[in-house]
Amino acid sequence: MIAGMFTKILIANRGEIACRVIDTARRMGVATVAVCSDADRTARHVAMADEAVHIGGALPAESYLKGGRIIEAASATGAEAIHPGYGFLSENPDFVEAVQAAGLVFIGPDADAIRAMGLKDAAKALMEKAGVPVVPGYHGADQEPGHLEVEAAGIGYPVLIKAVAGGGGKGMRRVERPESFIDALESAKSEALGAFGNDAVLIEKYVEKPRHIEVQVFGDGTRAVHLFERDCSLQRRHQKVIEEAPAPGMTSEMREAMGAAAVRAAEAIGYKGAGTVEFIVDGSDGLKSDGFWFMEMNTRLQVEHPVTEAITGVDLVEWQLRVAAGEALPAKQEDLSIDGHAFEARLYAEDVAAGFLPATGRLTHLVFPDGARADTGVRPGDVISPYYDPMIAKLIVHGATRAIALRRLERALSETRVAGSVTNLAFLRRLAGHRGFAAGDVDTGLIGRDLEALTPDPVPCSRTWALAALGALGLDGPGPLAGFTLWEPLVWDAVLDHAGEARTCRVAADGADRFVVVVVVGDAQHVVTRSGADWLVDGAKTGAGIVRLGNAVSVFWGNGYHFTCPDPLDRGGSAVATGVIEAPMPGLVKSVHTKAGAEVAKGARLAVLEAMKMEHTLTAARDGVVAEVLVVEGAQVEAGAALIRLEDEA
Ligand code: ADP
Ligand code: ADP
Ligand code: MG
């Protein structure tokens, strides 16, 4: 044990980040206390920790945001320090003060440093004073719309309106033309008020071909070092999807300039612990030392910190614990260097084709690849619940060069197997194979521009149907036809459904490990044979895996494909046929935009459901007349609950 190190810490978080912190604490000989909500009593982080304290209901406001309850749990279990992870209470200065007032150590910066960076306008003003370049724009106190409009004109369009209290991309509006300014301002302000209880905004020049490049910093309260940059330009709606380190095309002059600016930012607020200084970079004409501007500082460990760990060999959580326990900075700037290249992909339970709708489900099958670091908060059989971020895992790969690391990312994604929920795996694979990305030609608009090519659900080919048919018939087990004698061919029909498309496959056994499968629709015919653990289709190795659970069959080959063996009695009433608009997931009815008797057109907005921190607009599946509105605003509804019913079609 390290002298002066904590003997026990409490982790005020859940999911992958709680598990991540526990891993390092254990390696350092520090005992761990987990906290959990009703929904997480058997979660992975609870199982991993030495002790666990139940702190309340499933909703974050009833548990992971209850600072007082968490501090009590730390005191009761004899923990000396609290690690906040990210999200939840990690950037809440009042919580930091309460932790310290209870005689405990907060593993992170002091409250004043968090406050200094908490509001984007004040942070920008502070950074300007410290000599850090900030995005040109207006971040003054005068919030009068007419005044803001004049400021916007002065900055020059396009501009970006940002909530000063913003986070997670909320309260942000890009405005192209002066005519749209006032409308955009109103909608940004109302979103900001709802999300943060503060409707103040600032206005920035919208940087063309923007790249998001951030610098990892680490301070001891006096001095700071930087651990180089991460490029997080692959974003969808301002949310990061794949991150990498170092940034492609980075020059040593620019790295030095950005690193120095980030260290200045951290030292200006006496920063202690791990933090990230986010910059927006003009990527329209290569990277230039004078082409980066401060956006904000995140005063916590960042989701994508593992790519920095992969290229520097530093365990950032270990550093957090050591500095919080009173040690000096574990390294000097000149001790730090970059080794190779790393990527991180965020694997989510979400329905990409349906507009990246967060999904829930029990992960009946879950295998992470060898050769990649998988940071996860779930195990096979665990549930992705509607209460929290639907992240399944972060996959992190490292290689000697960017090209090698990218190949490893593609391989890791193709070897990741998830059944029980839809995921963004196919989307991540397409992104990893994107040409512009491979060339290092990244900017925050890349995903949006190529969305149509990146998002459709992959369609299984007839060979995949053939493998699924074996799974549906239970012929994929070890030696299902042991003792098979060829005196009469055995023939079965399997009816399978993939994404609403049903097919019948006729399977004829042609030996104990040899099947002839005719996929009836399309009339493709394939010979499937087993060779050891592998399946050969028409003589070619596949490396495919077939997993059957209940009436679900998953074929893990390329993208994973998920089939069901439909119940022949299922009448299968679809929303279009019945005219009932159902909640796609559990959530809160934010607003209802129609009433009984109203005529609605296909696609019209009928209600907004808030679930998993996002708003989902529910629209009419066909033209019709509203027969009944079955919910009121503010109602909490279960998945599948009927919300609005249209009159039957004439
Ligand atoms: P980072 O800036 O560290 O990469 P993100 O952009 O992923 O982090 O998210 C910013 C913060 O918001 C993080 O602290 C993260 O935990 C939190 N967050 C993001 N999405 C969600 C969500 N759906 N539910 C809860 N917290 C979220
Ligand atoms: P948040 O607190 O929501 O993370 P940020 O200020 O960090 O807000 O901005 C989020 C994202 O929005 C950035 O990663 C970038 O993609 C985009 N963005 C922010 N400011 C600008 C700008 N001035 N020009 C272009 N894009 C920007
Ligand atoms: Mg940000």
C-alpha cells in the first residue's frame, strides 16, 4: 500500500465508470464502497465493490443525485473519500463542499474551480484574461433579444447560440441567417430553461468545418501538466461517437500551443485532479497553431479518458486517487510522451434506424472481443434499464499507427456480440470503415453528411437466413443429429422473421453435420456444413456464431442479425392497422399536441415523450382523426402503453 493512500473510498456513480474506478482502486489495495438504486441492486458495479449501500429509488433524483444520502453512506461505511465518476454529482460544487464539510475528501477539483468553469460565459471571460484564445463572440450580461441580434450581426453569420449553463449539446442552435435569429434564440432559451433552469445564452461565431479537439490536463492545485489531445470530432447532434488520440494531422507546434493553453487554463483556476479543456478547431485548411479556441472545461474525468491512457500508459484514476490523497503530480511534463494511436467507440443500446432511439432490454448474449479494452457496467443477462444512459460498453483499441489501430477497431467491433437489445454496432462498424474517417479527414459534420449511408439497418443475406434457420430448428447444437443414418432425408421448415420480414426456409439434413438449406423467398440454396466450431456456407468458412434463446435467434456474422421465430397465433396488429400510438419505451409524457376530434396528417406531431434524458416526438403513422387521447401531460407511462388512438379508417 502507498503511504498516505486512502484505505477505503466510496464511488458515487454507477455503470461502467463505477466499475472502472473500482478496478484501479482494487489494484492499488484500496477498498471500495458502491452505492446503488432500486434498479441497480444486482448491477455489476455492486457485485465488484467490497461493499454496497442502497441509497434510493431508480430515478437519479431519488438516488445518484442525493448528495446527502451518499455522504451518509460514506461516513457509515468508514470511507475516507468519494469518487464522483462523471455525470450525476461530478460537477456540482455544493456537493463538493458538503463532502468536505463532512470531513471527507472529494476526489476531484475544489468547488471554486468547478464554479469558475460551470457557466460558459464566465469561463470564457476568465480564459480571455488568462491569455487562452476563446471562440470569437458575445458572452456579456445583456440578454435583451434585440441586443443579442445586433451582436450576432457583428460576429457574422453563421452563429451558434449556446446556453451558458449548457451541457450535452442542449440549448444550442446554429443560425444561418439574420431572419432566423429571433426564433432560434427563443427555442434555445426555452430548452435551456427546461434543462438547466437558466435561460442565459452566449453567441459564438460558428466555426466552419469544425473539429473538436480537447486536451487532457492534470493538476495538483498549483501546477498542471497536459496529457496531449483527443480528437472527438465524430459527433452526432453534438454527442461524441468515436474518439481518438492523438488527433490526426496534429503538428508538434500546434500540440505545444494547445497543451500550453490548456495548462494555462488549469493553472488559472488552481485546478486539482483530472480535467479536460475543450477546443473548437478550424479544420477547413489543415491544423494551424492559431486556429483553435477554448469552448469549455469539463472539471471531471471524461468518458473518453481511456484513449489518453492507451497512448500515455498513465492510469488516470490512479493519478486522481494519488493527488487527492495529497501526493504531488505523479509526472513532469517532460516525462510524458505519446505511444502509438488509440480509438474508443461508444456501444449503445439504441435503435439507429429509428433515429437513434434509446433502447432497453435484457442482454441475453454479450461477448466482448479479445484484443480490445472493454469498459462496461453490464454482464451477460443484465438489463439496460430506462433510467440511465443506455451505454453498453466502451471499446478501446491501441496500435502502433493510426491505420493499425483503426483496423483493430474494425475487428473489435466485428467480434462484439450483443443480443437482447438493438445496438449501434452496425453504425459504428460503418463509421469505422468510412473513407474520410480512415483518411483522418474528420469534422463534426461528417456523420450528419453521410447519415443516409451510415444508418440503415443491415439486411441479412440468404446465407445468414440459412444459418438462422438452423438455429430456429435447434440444429446448431453439438451433434444434434448424432446417430443419424441416411436411410431417409430429414426435412424441416423454419419460419423466421427479421425486422418485420418473414421467410420460410426449408432445411434438409444431408448427413450428421451437413444441411442443405433452401431460403424460400428468393429461392437461394446453400449448403451449410459444420467444421469443428465453425460453420461453412457453400464450402467457405464463416466464423459465424448462432445463438438461440426462447423464440429469438441471433446470427453473429458481420453485423449481428437478430431473428424471431414468430408465434403462429400472433395476429401482429401494427400501429398503422390499429391506429394506436404507443410509448416506444417507458417515459414521461412531456406534452400532448392534439385532442379528440382533431384531424391529423401522417407524420404530424402528436406527443412528446421524455425518456432516457432525451425527447422523443411521437407522430401519426397515417392520416386520420384522433378518437381519444389516453394520457395527460406529466404522466409516467410504461413501454407499450397506448397514448393516443385514431378513429378506425373508413
Ligand atoms: P464527455 O464530455 O465526458 O465525453 P459526454 O459528452 O458523453 O461526456 O456527456 C457529458 C456528460 O453528460 C457526462 O458527464 C455524461 O455522464 C453525461 N451524460 C451524457 N449522456 C447522458 C445520458 N443519456 N444520461 C445521463 N448522463 C449523460
Ligand atoms: P456542451 O457543454 O454541450 O458539451 P460545447 O460548448 O462543448 O457544449 O459544444 C458541444 C459541441 O458543439 C462541440 O463539441 C462542437 O461539436 C460544437 N460546437 C461548439 N461550439 C462551436 C462553434 N463555435 N462552432 C462550431 N461548432 C461548435
Ligand atoms: Mg463539451
